[in-house]
Amino acid sequence: MKNLLLYCRAGFESDLATEVQEKAAALGVYGYCQYDNLSGYILFSCYQCQDAETLIERLVFSELVFARQMIRCG
């Protein structure tokens, strides 16, 4: 799987997208975010197929300020 679905409070999608991209890059994982303003979620799509698995294992969820929930998806 190569995507992460992250929920946040509506209006904080841009902040969460920036935060996730920075933390992922620090772990050597690269990708892009898709979201609609006020939707309450973002989809982070990794460039490499198994990178979402890497993020689930190595990204410390409690260090994410804007995320409320994180789910790996296809």
C-alpha cells in the first residue's frame, strides 16, 4: 500500500499536509498530499509502493500536532 489517510480538525488540512511531508522526508519517504479545504482529512500518497508501511512503523503518531487519526490505505 502506498497511501496514508490522516484525519484532522476541519481547516487544518494544510498544516497537517506540511507537517506530514516534513516528518516523512526526515525518514527518507517522499510523496505528495491531496486534500480539500475544510474536509477534515488529507491523503498522503507515497512515491514508492511500500513507503506507507514504513511510515506506519516509524512515524511517531504522538509527535504529530494536527493529526487525529492515521490509516494506511491502498
